[in-house]
Amino acid sequence: MVCYVFNCTECSPTKKESWTPKQANFAHMCVTVLANLTYQAIKKRADETGTTPEGTLHEPVYFSLEEQIIPYFDAQWENLTSMTRRVKNTWHQTLLKTLSKETELFEAMADGHAFALKERNLLAIGPVHEALKQHIADFAHMCVTVLANLTYQAIKKRADETGTTPEGTLHEPVYFSLEEQIIPYFDAQWENLTSMTRRVKNTWHQTLLKTLSKETELFEAMADGHAFALKERNLLAIGPVHEALKQIGRNKPSSSSSLRDSSKDLLDKIDDSSEGPKTRGSSKRRNVEGGNNSLKKTKFTADYSSTRIAGIASPIDFPFNREGYRYYLVEKDMCVPNRELLEQEDSGYAKPIPAHIYRVVVHPTVTLSPNDRAYQLKLSDDRLAVTGFEGYCIARATHAVSHGTWYYEVVFTSQPPESHIRIGWSQSLG
């Protein structure tokens, strides 16, 4: 038994059917090794007794980790996986942990140094074995699969119409609507995309939108944020070894975080050099004194909204209004008397910002408010369109009226069946 991946003529870069070794993890490699060792033991026993080897075991066949399993790994590493052969022997401990932890696949003897397959039927071992199923594909991998299939279908349809051969490389991105094409494809092919249980509620539509918007190394979005395309132009390069796909789920350190870490290290060195000799007591005191830093509130994405304002180059982080708190964009009031004296005061110590020297910025045009809304709602870049979300959510405009006769016009671009929208004039607090 060897782990392979089959490439058909359409998926293979050489346009030929090929089998390539799979980058199997230690659990799959252990199953392959124990299955081969078990079959060799059964065949040897059948040759000695002059009988036909059976594929079903009546009792487990144990093999020593040091004397049989590890030597088999050493001899057959290249046939078991496409992983680089380990130079150090630390993988022996990983092997022991895998065999001990995966109790659904392996059985261990009382001493913990000999192991056997839990599956008695060797013919049932394979990629479709229940305990050997691949990890559940997350939404990022599913989105890549869906967009790749939709893109190929669009290319093939275009080639059939023009009577040409479909190409695997794109010259420009092919965009697909989230509501009209991507979500219906998910609904139709869910079981073929992942082993995850099909979602009953439609809250995963919002997860889909977040995934397509967040994974900028994989997907491109149109200006309205409702249509997406693959960033990879070569469809033949998409697969498990694609560099952007391998980075999914890994933390991406930003330049600001690395700068912050280097600054912290420098400050730590200065503190260490200025506090005299290091003793256990001094280190304990430093830990106690620095313990209050953990009480600092973390800034979550759901607490603010980054929005661009006309006339300001960089986006502004608006905190969302909530019960008891309302936030406004302000600017310095140039008409405040004695303003120069207030600005010349020593600001080296913490003090409240004097509110009377600021005034509320009046937006030049009426748009949807960037922060006076539910954080689940998605605003367009021009803040003239809003995408709804399941459940009761509200969004207000930037301007209020107190007298006179006013009206406004709204266009509904799309609406799911059996959904409801309430629209009208709102009070300032709800």
C-alpha cells in the first residue's frame, strides 16, 4: 500500500494521466506501514502452512515499534510520503505519539511498545475508510473549488461558442455573483465539496462573504463587493500544493506587529540593564507589576468600522454606537477663544480632552452612517448601499431632520424569498 494522488488529463500539467505520491501525514503513513507489515505476516504464515492468505484477521497482529515499524519507515520513506526525509530521529517520538493517540486506528499492547491495526479487514483500508477520511474542508478551500469550477465552466462555454479549445490560463479575472451563482453552486454541490454537515440556517452565507473578502491572496472582489473571482490566473496550478492554499489558517504577522515586538524587546533590554543584578525576587516583582497589562481591553473587528471620508486620505476607524454610547467624528473648532493657550498646555500627562474646543464634522452629503448601524451589515464604499443580514438589524443615515417636509428614495436590488424589510423614519435612539 502506497499513498498516491491521481491527476487526470485536465488537471495534470503534462496533459497526461499520472499518479504522484501524496504528502501523507504520520497517521496515514502508520496505517500504510502496519497494513503492509500485517499482510507480510499473513502471507508468511500462509506460505508455511500451505494455505491461501486471508484478508480478514481474527485477532490483531502486533509489531514492535523499535524493531519493525521504524525500520520499515526508514526503508520505505519515499514510497510512503512526499515529505522530505527527516535527518534527526525526533520523528520517532512523533511516531509513538501518533500510534498512541489515534485509538480509532491502532491498538497498543500493555507495555505501549507494540502496535496493531484496529481494522481487521485489510481490504477495507483505503482513502474512503471512515477513520482515514480527509480533514473537513473549510470555507476558504470550498470557495477555491467552487470558483475554479465556475471559471472552467465559463471558459468552456465561451470556447464552445467560438469553436476554439478552452485554455487553462486566464488573461483577465472572471467574476461571479455571490447571490446568483456562488451560493446556488454551494447548495447544489455541498456534499461533493466537504464532509461537513449541511447547514440548516443561512447564516453561512455571511461566513462565505467574510471568507471571500478576507482571503485577498486567493480572491478578487468587484467594487460593489458582491462579485468575486479567483486571483490565480492559471487553473492548472490550483491544487493542494498551491502556495496561497497552504497559507490558509496560518497567522500572517503584520509589519506593525513586528515593529511593536522589536520595540518591546528593546524596552525589555533597557529595563533589564537599569534594574541592577537579576534575582528571583526582582523578576517576581516585575511580573506582578506588569500583570495589570492583561486587563487592557482587546480591540475587536466587531467594535469598529473602517470607513473612508471624502477629503481624508486614510480610512477612519469608527466605533459602533451602542446602548448608552454614541460616537461622532469631530474636528478642532478654529473659532474657540484663547485656543492657542489651550494647545500650548503641557500634554505630557493624562487628562480629559476639552470638548469645547471641538465641533462635530458635518458630512457634505447624506449617506448611510458608518457607525450608527449593526456591525453585521456591509456597506458599499460610497456608503449608498447596504447588504442585509439574517435577523433584525438596523442602519441609519448620517443626517437627521426636525422640521419641514422630506422624502427619500430606496431601490431594492435583491431580496431573499420570505424575508421582510422595515423602512421609515427612526428616532435618534431606536
